[in-house]
Amino acid sequence: MDSSQFREAAHIAIDEIIQYYDTVADRPVLPSVAPGYLRPLLPPSAPEEGEPWTAIQSDIDRVIMPGLTHWQSPKFMAFFPCNSSFPGMLGEMYSGAFNAAAFNWICSPAVTELETIVMDWLAKLLKLPECYESKGEGGGIIQGTASEVVLTAVVAARERLIRRRLADMPEGEDRIDKAAEMRGKMVALGSEHAHSSTQKAAIIAGTRYRSVPAPRSENFSVTAAALRRTIEECKAKGLEPFYFTATLGSTATCAVDDLAGIAALAADYPDIWIHVDAAYAGSALVCPEYQHLCPPLASFDSFNFNLHKWLLVNFDCSAFFIKRRKDLLDTYSIVPAYLRNNFTESGLVTDYRDWQIPLGRRFRSLKIWFVLRTYGAQGLREFIRRHVKLGEYFNSMLTSRPDIFTVVTPAAFGLTTFHINPRTPKVSSPANRPDPAHEAYTNDFTPSADAQFREAANQISKEVYEKVNAQGEFFLTSTVADGVYFIRVVSATLNAEEKYLKRVFEVLVQFAEKVRSEGSE
Amino acid sequence: MDSSQFREAAHIAIDEIIQYYDTVADRPVLPSVAPGYLRPLLPPSAPEEGEPWTAIQSDIDRVIMPGLTHWQSPKFMAFFPCNSSFPGMLGEMYSGAFNAAAFNWICSPAVTELETIVMDWLAKLLKLPECYESKGEGGGIIQGTASEVVLTAVVAARERLIRRRLADMPEGEDRIDKAAEMRGKMVALGSEHAHSSTQKAAIIAGTRYRSVPAPRSENFSVTAAALRRTIEECKAKGLEPFYFTATLGSTATCAVDDLAGIAALAADYPDIWIHVDAAYAGSALVCPEYQHLCPPLASFDSFNFNLHKWLLVNFDCSAFFIKRRKDLLDTYSIVPAYLRNNFTESGLVTDYRDWQIPLGRRFRSLKIWFVLRTYGAQGLREFIRRHVKLGEYFNSMLTSRPDIFTVVTPAAFGLTTFHINPRTPKVSSPANRPDPAHEAYTNDFTPSADAQFREAANQISKEVYEKVNAQGEFFLTSTVADGVYFIRVVSATLNAEEKYLKRVFEVLVQFAEKVRSEGSE
């Protein structure tokens, strides 16, 4: 493919991409293909001779498009969004063109230096405590995903504790044995609603894992008291808690742990590395109305959020901020002879490879730079606020029908969770009498209150959820927390609009009424 | 940025990218910027209001271009290449547009299914043993980098051994304690010339690490005997070797470990996971003349190579093949409630998140699909063979001047390593008398043979190397192995041509003569 063929192919691709975005709302959000659909459509092996681009290009429509789930559709309300933008795509284009495995400064100074600068821009934009800016001992790095970030933090935490405890031991076999013994007793902690990445990181790091209770009665948040209790329980068993993931916006309900309380507790446990995972909700910190959440971060060790979720930077792009970069370098820095260079040895440059698991790195800062400049701080705040407001709108529709819906957690960061109420035929006017579950969530709930009701509500909610997804107009997700099966609706997708939330509400009502009228209760 | 603004911006970007590729050979390969160059050129924080694309776009030339190291320049002969291609870039464009965090099948069936298919295409193209195709118990996955792959394998190996040894123990605290104790004794192995990623993976996994000697006398390769010796030494100390990285193309010299011998040994140590890291040289397996290296792979557990190095797929793209995918699933599969779905539970689909460390994944298979189809198998073989031939050409120039150069390892996969000979003024006609070091490398070398010569050769080679890089026309790397400082020249960059290798040879001769004539010996 020569330059002029590339120009032609790229122009067609750009037009196709634009056309895709213009029509994505009209496509069924979920594909209707069955597992294994693709293999019969493609040859069994790579071609011996090259093919013209036209043949390849036309296959995108023929074989790929039918198998896509459309994450940019306004009818995609599942998981958390993975929002895309045109400036983000331009960033990817240039990054792909300047193609480099830029693992240290000299491998492409612009890659390193732009990253440091845009991470400082982000720290300021989110009003993170100054300790997370590069001017002091901290700084930011772009990693791929929050899972990668959490693993990076867990392992750095584990080794930091070993360095501290064994500071007086000389290098050698005895120290290695002692460190191994310590690792065997170490336990990573996370909210029971923390993302599974903390548990996965503990598996990879070879440590134990314990979850900290975060019940409904605490709005699914970890309190300082609960964390302290778990820490002390571990210590009583001879285990060594070394790490805790605090959550700012949990996956199930967008719960925020008691950051201020946990910050106060942190002083009592200086050897526990506290990381704040704000993968989704962290983007909201661009708005001053959320920045009251930030001061406690000064008491923690690290923080991350994914710009690829809610800040318009194409996947992947997770921003990881660290208070003392030395905590990463001390664990991850290995300098074999073939990576030595005068710049690194001068100590004047950042070699981000020592802040992360992989060696090579892409030029992801271009995406952030393009997005921050194209939208400006104001544009990003508007983007977030629009979604927050849409969440409240959806929430208000749910509460307008307390006969059918019980809000489990009210709209938070554009996520509302709810379950369907079973039919309660004995009450003539359900609207006048809050159903028991609804009351339960808004007041003090005791698990024994209404087990039969709970079972029926779980059953019917699951049924409605499955019918909505099977119909194919919308894609929602559901989850289970504290024995409650509930549905999640996210109003933060790129093209989210009131009309789509109104429509999904109608579909939910329709299926709920159908299932309830068919129900055997 | 609306559709039409995006079209305009993207068309400009395409033209700039084409212009960049057309002129990359004429640019100084290394930037001349000093550390910290970028900060004064940019504002201290993100703009409040959005900026027009023209303002952003013009900054690429103003601030980014001067800080780039040009990996696509034919004068880039450092490290290993990171080759780019137009079809690879088109793959990135579509992947960015279909933007998704496709962590399981239903998140975008095409992402999963195309990946399985192109990985099977690759397995066939490289003539990997059939156990690495998806039709049986194995299969392939695209990960970001070889470092990520090696870590994935190390942790899976660690946990597989624990599952095997503790198969009879019931779940519970005793088993957790016993597993922790086992981990503390486990040791990962790699060639002393294996990439540092194995050592880094061992740190992350919290295990010990030992390197297996691979001396000059064995051409820097690990022999089965050396591996067996290291394993037995570990066992004698009460340690448990559980993993070994065999190298197919080491970073320093492109050495290939004795794969056939190690395959025979593998039967004696079924609990040691053997991974073959072919990050760079693996691409050469598209050529039948290298495929004699493949049959031993059937005795190993996993294999990887980076298409982003030498097979024209833009960074990042590392192909990881595994013999029994269950070995990954058993370690990495965690299914929280919010990720449950009928497709996953049916067992009919692949959820690649359970084969890797992160959760989300990009649509990287598009890049591979586009590259394999655009070049065809023949085109890729020609691409590789051209570079291999250029390596031999450069090698022949070096051997034509035995007075100045000693080849340390002859051209292998486009990499030649050599050192500069010190001036030997006592000999009137150096061409007639092979210098002692040269003789040493081609015959049996004893470390004590000529320590003084060695010291002088190291010193002068380092000096010449630094002068070449400082001049800025070419970018080379150097390394140290077995006490020898040597220079690496890689002839496998995208636009490599005879004229550039001829020119770098001239520059080397020129600096070598200068340094030697100034020398104090």
C-alpha cells in the first residue's frame, strides 16, 4: 500500500466512520449473531498473496459490522460507557503514525514530556491535592486500564512494606527468605463492592484478599469503622494488611466510600497503601460541585480514573496519580545494559517504564491533549453535567411509579439502580402505600423484614431485565448486592438524550406490567 | 468538533502523516532537545474554553515534532524496530471508531471472534505446532507487550503448580497458608540474556528469580545442560523452579536457546512451565527457512512474538499462544455479578478477559487482519528476507575490516553485534594477523586470555558508540555481555536499505579511526 493508496483508503475510512456515528442510534445496540458466527465467513488461513484494499474494506460491512455491540449508541446503558470523540480519534491517528515503543525518555522525549504535562493539567483540572503533581515527589502516568493500575499499586505496596520492615537487613538469602515469609501473610483489602480488579491483582501479586463489608444500610459504602474492623480482624489472625482500594463510584451503584473518615484512619496505619479507584466517577471531578471529594486524597498514596470511560478519550486511557513516584521506582526499576543511556543516568528525565508493568508505551498523551484543548474545561463540565441531569430525570420517572419500581440507589454520576416490585394484589392503591422494599431502602432495613418479598422481587426483576435485553432495543446490565437483584441504567453515554431515557422507561414499564400480570403470585 | 470538522481535520492529518513518512529518512533520527524542553512551550494548565482544531494541529509541528525520535527512519538501528504500516494504521482508525472496552463476548462478538481467527491464521503461518490453534485445548490472544505476556505466563505457572500440589487439600485457611508457603520457595528462571521482563515478572509475582548461564562459548544460548544444572541447584537449596523463559532471539544478540534440547528436558520437569519469548525474532517464522525451530514448541506451554516489532502491525500487538487455555482460566477467571451473562455461562464463547491481566480490550485484531491481507504471506516473507539479507551485507562489511572490527555475533535475524579493536601498533600489518579478540570469538575463548586487550576494546567501543549517537545521523544501541562491551546494528527497520547500512559502516570506520589515532595506548 503506497502513499496515494493509503490516502484514498483513509479518506474512505473517515467517511465510513462519520457515517457510522451519524447512524449509530438507529442500529440495534446488540448484535443478533450467534457464537461462532464469524468463522464460516472468513477463509481458514491468511492469503498467500496480498489483496487490494477495496476487498478488505468491504468486508468490514459484511462481516464485522453485524458482530459489533455499539458502545456509542445512546441505547447502550450497560456497564459504564466507553465514550469516544473525534479529537480522541485524531490522537490515535497521530500516535499510530509516530509509532514507537517509547519506554524511556530518549526513545521519544515528546512522548514522555507531553504525558507529564497533560497529567499535571488533569491534576489541576480535577483539583487533586498538589502532591499528585510532578513538581514535587509525585506525578501522573497514563496506563491502559484501571486493572493494570490497581495491580501496579498492589505490588508497589507489597514491596514498600517489605523494604520498610527489612530496612536493616543486609541483601542476601536471609532477607529473601524473610521477605517471602512476609508476603505469605500479607492481605490486600477492598470494598465488597470494589471492582474485581483488586481481587485479581491480589491473585497476581500472590497475596491474600479480604473484602470490607459495605452493606445497603451504608449505601454500599465502606466506612472508616468497617475498614478499621477488617484491618484489626486480619491483624488478630496474624495477617498483615498492606493495601486498600477505596472506591469513588463503585461498579454496582456508584457508591463513594467514606473518604474523609478513611483519610483520618490512614494516619493510624501508615504501612497500608490506600489507592482510590475512581475509574468511572473520577471524571466528574472536573466539576467544582464534586471537588469536595478531593482533599482527603492527600492522605492516600494513589488515585486513578479512566478518561476512556467518561471523559471522551478513546479506549484505552487510565490516568494514574501517585504521591511518591519513588514508591514505584523502588519496585519496578530494572536497568539492563541495553537500556542504559546518559539521559536516564543523569536523573533529569522520567523513564515511565519504571512506573508500570510493561516496558513499551504508546503516545497516549496526544489523545488527552487533543480532547482537553478541543472541549476546554468548560466543555467537559457541560458534558458531565448533562449526564448527571439525565440520570436525575430517569430517577424521577422511576419514583413517579412506586407501584412498579423501587429505586435501590438514586441517580449518582448518571447511574440509577432499581428493582421491580412484585405485584401486591392485597393493596388496593399501591401509590398511596410505599411498598415495603422501598421503605426499607430509604429507612432502616433489616434483612429479615421480608424475605419472601425479596425473593419475588429478585425473580421478577431478573425476568424483566432479561426481556428488555432480549428485545434488543436497549442494552442494560444487572447485578446483585446484599441479596438484592437490581437493574442498572447509565445515562452517561456519548449521545445520551432525554428521549432515549424516556423510551427505556416505557419499555421497562411495559415489560414489568406484562411480567407482573403473568406472574403466579 | 462536528462530523465535517472531523473530516477536514482527519484529511489534513492523513496528508501530514504521509508527508512525515515521505520525509522521515531526511530528518535527524534523534531529537536535539534537552530534558524539560516541552514545558516552557505549553501553557501551565488546560484551557478553560475549547480551541479550534487549526490551533491544536499546528502545535504538532511546533512542539511535538522537535521532540520525536523517529523509529520509522532507516537511520534508526537501535534496540529492535517498531515497524509501522499503512494497513496497520487503518486498523487503528477503525478500532478507535468502534471504541469499546470489549472484555467479554457480548461486549462485541466481532472483537473476540476476529481475534481467535487471526490468531489461528498466525499459528498456521508460523507453522506453530497444532496445539496452539483454538480448535483443540489451546489458542491465541493479543496482548499489549511481551512484558505483559511473560507476567501472565509466570503467574499462571505459579498457580498451576499450587493447584497440582494441593489438589487434595480442601479450600480453606490451611490451604491458603500452604500455598503461601509454596510461593515463598518458588523460583522463575530465564537465560542471563533473557529480556528483563522475566525478572520484572518474578518481582511482580513475588517469586524468586535465577538466571541460567548462557556464555559466549555457547553463543549466548541456554543449553539443556545449563538449564538442568540451574534447576538442580535450585532444588538442592530447597527451592522450587516453576517457570522458564526460553529465548528465541535474545535482546543483546538474537541468540536462540537450544529449543530441541530443552524440549527433551521438559519431559523430566513437567511442573516447570516453559514459555518461549520470541518477541522480535518470532516474526521470521513466517519464512519456511526458519520453521525448523517450531517443532520443539509442542513440548512447551506457551509462545509469544510481537507483531509490532517486525511484522508491520503498529504498536502495540503481542501475540501470545497457549497450549492449554484452561491454565489461564483457572488463574484469571473471576466472575462478579455485574459481568454474568448467558453467553459466558453457556461455555460456547471465549471471554478473553480471563486470559489476561486487564479487563477491557481494544479491537487489535483488525490491525493484524488488515496487515495479513494487504501483504499476504508472500509479502511478509519478502519483508523479512530483505532485512535478513541486509544484516548479512552489513556483517560482510565488518569482516572486510578485521583490523578495526571484531564481530561478536554474526548477523542473525538482521542484528549484527561487534566491537572495535584497539590499535595494535606493535604489529606492522594487522590485516595479516587476526587480532586476539577476533580469534577468541571464533575459537575457544578463555576469560583470562587478554584482560588488558578486553579493557581497551571495551573502552574504545564505548567511545566510538557514543560519538556515533552524539553526531545524530544514526541511532544505535550498545550492551555488555560476558564482560564484552559491544555495539548492535539492526537492519530490520521499515525503510532499511543497503545505502544506509553502507553509510553507517563508513561513519563507524571514521569514528573508530579517529578514536584509535587519538588513543593513548
